[in-house]
Amino acid sequence: MTQQVAETVTFHLNEGVSTDDFLNAIKSTEEFVANYPGFVFRRLSNGEDGKWTDTVIWQDMDTAQKVAEEFSKQAFIPALMSAINSESLAIRHETIRWSMAPS
């Protein structure tokens, strides 16, 4: 059985970037992510400390690694990355071992 993979990206926004500006920038990635074969789920959250977390679930590690490489080549990257503090950016790909949903 193929195991799903959680891609977790954490970061802070650059100074002066508003939440609305960032949400507009991240929404430009929606079509690419949603239409990529193997996409399962995505959630974006942020905490009171200013740290953002973008979580994407992919069908398997191969898909997660391929999309990460292709994502960086998309036309929306310059605008998106201008909003993100690159020194705070961290990306992880982890195999999902257990999950729970409401019944």
C-alpha cells in the first residue's frame, strides 16, 4: 500500500506584507496544486507568533518530490516568494503513519 505524504512548509512573512496581500499571492498557486495528479488536501494556517504553516497531503513521496521541483518553476513564484521571509522558510516531507477524521 502506498503511504500518503505530508508536505509541511513553515515561514514568516516579510515585514510590511499584510495577511490579505499574502492570501492573494498564495491563492495564485491554487490551480497548480489542485490539478496536480496525486493532490489530496491542503490547509494554510498561522499563529499569533507570526509563523505560517502550509500543509499539503500528497498521494506518495514520489509525487511530493516531483511537485516540489515543478512548483519552484511556476510563474507565480516571484510574487509568492517576495512575500515570504526566505530565512524563515523550512520544508519537510513526511510519511503519514496515522490519521483520524470525524466519523
